[in-house]
Amino acid sequence: MILKIMNSDKILYNGKIFYLKAPGLNGYFQILKNHTSFISVLKKGSIKFKNKNKIEQNISVESGLLKVINNLIVILL
């Protein structure tokens, strides 16, 4: 999967990942390879994912929007 995280100023992350865990309005959810198309509003919390080197990374968020389509995850903060 490819993950792109961006805000109005810059791209915070752009690369391959193995999984993603994000804070949705109704609680945390996880996205794995071949996930169905999906859109979610994000609330305050932490986005967690493993990069291509299988190192877990965290990015704190106040709010945002997440979209999944064809193994591409785009997050706008």
C-alpha cells in the first residue's frame, strides 16, 4: 500500500506501508492491503503505521480526512 499524509504546507509522509491504524469518529480503525474503498473523518489522536522497513511510526493529528482507494491511502490534515 502507498500512504500519503499532507497538510496545507507540505507532505508529511509519502511511501509504502504494511498497515495503518487511525482515529475515526467512532474509534480507531485499521487498514490492511486490499481494503475496500473507504472515506473517514479523523478526530484527535495518533495515526500509526509500519513503513517499508517494518518500523512503526506515529503522527499526531487534531482532525483530518482519510480516503482509501486501490491500495492508496490519502490523509489530509
